[in-house]
Amino acid sequence: MQSKQPQYINSIIRALNILELYETLDVEYLGIAEISKELGLQKTTVFNIVKTLLHKGWLIQDSPNGKYKLGSRVLHVSNMVTKNLSIGELILGEMHRLRDLYNEDIVLTAMINKVPICVEKVQSSNILRMTSQVGHVSSMTRGSTGKVLLAWQPENFIQEILRKIYPETEAGLREKEQVEEQLKKIREQGYCISISEQDKGVASVAVPILNDKGYAVYSLAVVGEENRMRQKGLDVIRQELVRVARSLGREQHYMKG
């Protein structure tokens, strides 16, 4: 006897998609036309859902141009969630979700005693997968996880690390300058993509999880075999990681506050 497929209520899914759109687009206000375009829904459908969310306090309309922003009801529910979850549990929950989404290894790295160390890993079901485990020490100048952590440290810390790595010779200073340019570019982009830098045939995408001072507490990375990662879309993975890292950073600030 076949098990029944779960039945989902489209109107609820659409309402949740509207609420999640504020985080996806990282905006304060959205109008009916914008929501309609982004979600591919009829304006009348969007209007009816938005009016319902407005009525229940999930959205409020106080923009001069009639657009909508998230209401206090969202904050009330967020309060209940964060009361019962630590930031570590939130990060681990997102790591499992990312693993299920891409079926690649998800790696969390932290700077411990000035060394980037893997502190959590959620492993994929792939036969070909990465061998690094919790406790693995990453390079700070090769590969995405260590470089992302280093890029978002205080400048004096960065210079201290680079002076230890590169000798004050012509070649050493030239390499140091190249790494400084890479770190600057990573900060400007907000992420790092690495291909075959540390391990041949391995691709990784990493983003920082920042504290309230703008320094990296962790790097969060999706790591996998290069061809698989390319097929899944490095830029698609990058966009999702950036979104997740921003959300976790906000949660961390909120829970500390």
C-alpha cells in the first residue's frame, strides 16, 4: 500500500514566500507589483494575501508610497524561537538544511588562538566527499574557509599573520601583496570561491558570519567535488550562503542584545 503524499495549502505557502521575500531581497519595504513580479503571482492574488497578513499583524503599511514592511507579529514569533535556541543550534540547523539542499559537505570554521579550525561539519551522502573533519586546520592563504576568516579580521591581526607567513624578501613581499589584494577583493565581494587551491578537484564557496563589530566569528562553506559543484551552480550556492550568513549574523546580534 502506497503512502499518501502530503497535501500542502498553496495560500499558506504563498503567504510564507511573501514574508521570506523581505529577507531574500534584503529590503524594508515591498509593494504589490514587486511581490507579484518576484514570485510570479497575479497582483490580485498578492493583494488578497497581503491584506490578510496586514489584518493579522504580519505586515504593516506605513510607507508614504503605500508599500508594506514586516510587522510586530514577526518579532513576537522570533522572540519565542530565540528563547529556545542558541546561536550554535541555529547555525547547525542551517548547516543541515544546506546539506539537504545541495548534498555537499557543509563546513563551519572558527579562528581559535589565531588558527582557523573546523569546529563543525555536516557530511553529504556522496561517495566522493571531502576527508577533512572537525579539528582540521585550514590554511589562511589558500582555500576559501581560511581566507574568508582572515579577510574579516582587524587589520593589525591580518598584518601580524601575513608577516609570519611571508619573509621580508622581494619574493615574499610580492606574495604578501598579492594575498592582501585577494583579501581586499573577498571583502568587497562578501564571499570567496576556491577551486583546487588546497585539494585538487575540490571546489568550495565560503562566507563570513560577522559579529556586531564586523569581524568574522565563523566562516560557513559548501565544499564538494569540482564538477558536481559547477553543475549545481557556484553562484547559486554563493547567493544562498550570503543570505544565510546575513540572517545568522542578525540573529547573533539580536540574541546578544
